[in-house]
Amino acid sequence: MNCRSLLSLIFLTFFLSTSLQAFQTPYPLEVIPKPVSYTAGEGSFELSGQSVIYLSEESKEMHFLGEYVADLIHSATWMKHSVQKLSSAEQDTNARIVLDLDSDIEIDHPEGYLLEVTPKEVRISAPTTTGLFYGVQTLRQLFPPAIEHKLPSLASNNIDWSIPVIRIKDYPRFEYRGMHLDVARHFFPVEFVKKYIELLAMHKMNRFHWHLTEDQGWRIEIKKYPKLTKVGAWRDSTLIGHYGSDRYDNVPYGGYYTREEIKEVVKYAAERHITIIPEIELPGHSSAALAAYPQFGCFEKEYHVQSTWGVFEDIYCPKEETFNFLEDVLTEVMELFPSEYIHIGGDEAPKVQWEESEVAQKIMQREGLKDEHELQSYFVQRIEQFLNQHGRQIIGWDEILEGGLAPRATVMSWRGEKGGIEAAKMGHDVIMTPWDSNYFDHYQADPETEPLAIGGFTTLKDVYFYDPIPDELTDEEARYVLGSQGNVWTEYIHSGDKVEYMAYPRATALAEVLWTPVENKNWLEFQTRLQSHFKRLDILGVNYAEHYKR
Ligand code: ACM
């Protein structure tokens, strides 16, 4: 080989190795959801007791972020980092962490971020504090799982807290990345709800759908109607075992969130860039409200806060007094929840009582409605108009398509994807929560070996392979699919531990569906990343299901 070809070979080898470095993934990035792209380099950043966290600008949100990082590090390592404004950092020689709010960075996405680790510095840059928050969540997962300790463990001295040099560019695939929790069939205290929210934040989810009212309990304090919680939050007894068992525990059960508690949870979520979408069910699933205020039903009869599960015939009567009541309730709900979306339910509302009610039939005649489905549509549209007048938008379960969709409603498709497809084709926004893949109250393994669940069968793999964009939609129509959500209905989930067992790790798979580009997803590799993620969840005290633990 002559000198020139030797030189070309050396050059080619050098070129290939450097350019390959940009595409290879030599460093096993154990982050869930998997980022869009990254390149690893040489060396590492060493966390030290003298490191400082710098903020590019002062604001309440930036300060919260700085303290969030400082707390994370301090509680696991004892290393105390001060949080300072960036301008004082120029001469700083120690390793530092910089949170840089920068509208000019090369990320064209409001939730995106750039995370650059060099031996000298960790720098997270983003056009918004939301992007910075997600960069912080990735940084958190670049540290060993032991970073999750809330008190330094005895072993913390021996842990290598360094992070390899890396450059990560990241942004989400979908704008709506949600998890739901039914706190009505069973009630979960504020501390648990906060833990649930913090876990969503760690997985870069941004919506918490809080299902607050049901046949079996009303869980939100409403000042104007105190009986909603005095009466409606309590049931006499609860079904034991599976639906149809006909065995009851005869133990009074209930609970509710005060306004102050709700404000506290809303604030906690907002600090973690999560919007809480409250759900106030109407016109069905309203036994508990009617037990408290029977005058808003169609019949003079006794209503009960239900002790068993299923669908009940009790339904709000579509008369003016009822609309006044619901508008009062929603006014207080809007005071507590800044979310643009208010979920108004709309599912599983049997029409028998409307068929038998003179009042309901007269209203149908007055409004020229041809059947009770159109009456439900009238009901939902009245509520939509009211909420729109206050700058809010409704989300409803896919039954709100029946009898005519309210003009600006977003549809949450749960009975499969059919409702979502229909709504998207009509130009309505859609959130996909099809029961096959997104109902985390389903069994996740052989029911013979699992704790009691409602039924169904949805494995971690089913969730991982779910894609919220149905083949039936054109690219144009697909733009109406805002994202997706996992639902945790709690008929058979009586404790926070069991919520976690049902939700995790399935929620981690959904997080990746919602964040990561399809071409980056890899089921086998996800399971590998999950192993170190399990260690993280162990330290966080999350009672996840262990079927995929190796
Ligand atoms: C639902 O699962 N009933 C929305």
C-alpha cells in the first residue's frame, strides 16, 4: 500500500469512527421515555460538594427548578448545591449545573430541551421552563438509581455520582400525555395523589385526569352544596369480590378533598408542569350527587350512594334547576382548576328515567329532539356553552358523539378507537384511551395468579406496541389526535399500593409511546432499560408489578 492510500485509509477510519459516534449508542442510556437523539463523548462530569446550580434568569419557576435539582442531589448524596443567577458564574472553576432558558436554541418545540454534559458542566437549555423541567428529569435518570433516595443511604459514599459526557436533544411526539385516576370508587389521600403526580412528571407526562365524581362517591368539596360531600362522599357498604358476588362488607366508606387540599394538589402538579383535568360526570354516573340533592333527578325517589359497581339508571333531569346546580358546581370547579379542559363525562348514561319522565319528555318536545340521545346531546351542549363562555373547553367520553357532538368538544375515545376516528374525521380533537391497550385496571398477566381485577387482559407489551394514530386516518386527520392516556379505574383497587401495581410498569410503556419517535422504539431494548428503572422505582417505594423484572 502506498503512502497516499495509507493516508486515505487512516483518514477514512478516522472519519468513520467519528461520524459513527454521532449515530451509535455506545453508552447505554437508561432513560424512560427514550430521548429523540443523543451522542456520547469521552470523559465524565463529576458531581462535587462545591458545584453550583446556575439559573440563566431569576423567576419563581426557575427558582423552583433550581431547588428541585438541588434537593434531588442533596437528599441522596448530602452534597449541598447553592442556586445562583448565572451572571456570577463566569469565573467559576468548579463543576456546575446550568439551567438555561434560551429561546434561540436549536429546539423547535415548546417542550423540548438540549442537555449537554461536559467534564466541566451540565447544561440544560430549553425555550421554556417546561422544556427545562424535562431536561432535569432526564438528568435525574442519568444519575445512578440511588439518586432517588430521600435520605442518603449508608452506601452513598461509595456511589459513583459521575455522568458520562453526552449531548441529548429531545422533545415529545404528542402534546397530550396523560394518566387518569378514579378516586371515587375508592378514595386516595392527598399524599398518594402527589406521589402519583411526581411519578407522572418523572416520565414526562403532562396531564392528570382526576375522576372526582361517581355513583359510589362525590370527592370534591363544593361550598354552595355541602351535602355533596356530607352525604354524597359516603357509602354504607362496599361489594366484596367480583361484580355479582352479592356479598357486602357493611363498612361505611368514603372521603373527599377539601378546597384547600385541591389547591395544594393543583399547585404541586403545576410546579411539575402537569395540568390537572378534573372530571365532573354528567348526566349519568350521578347517584352520589342525587343522593345528596334528589331534586335534580327526574323522580321523587330515594337515591343512594352506590355500594356496588356497574351502570345505574339514576340520571340528572335536564330541567333548569339542574343546569343551575351544575353551573354552580362547575363555577367552583373552575375556581380551583386553571385547566382549559374540564372533563364532563358523558359515558354510560342509560335513558330509561328520561323515557319515563314527563319533565324530560316535555323538554324533548320543547327543543324538537327526536330521541333521548339527542336529549343527552342537548344536555352536554348546554354545559359546553356555559364552560365556553368562561373560556374553558369540554372533554367527554366517546358517547357524546351519540345524538350529535357538541360543537367544540374534544372526544376521549375509550370503547376502542372508533369514536376517536369518527371525531377526528369531523375535525374534533381526540384523546385516545382505547380499553384494549390503555385500561390499566385490566389484568396484566394470568388472572389465576393475579390479584382481583375488573377483567380484560392488557400486558406491558400491548401497551408498548400501542400507537395512538390509527391507520384509518389521513395525515391531516391524524393531527386531531392530541395524544393518549392510561386509565386507572378503581372498583377493584382499594389501596395506593394496588394502584401502583396496576399502573406500573404499564405507565412507563405508555410514556414511551407518547414521547419517543416510533423509529426509536425497541421492545427488547426497552425491557433492558426497564431493569435499572425498576431499581429507581424500588427506591421511590413504588409497588410495581414484577412480571418483567429479570
Ligand atoms: C369508561 O370507562 N366508562 C369511560
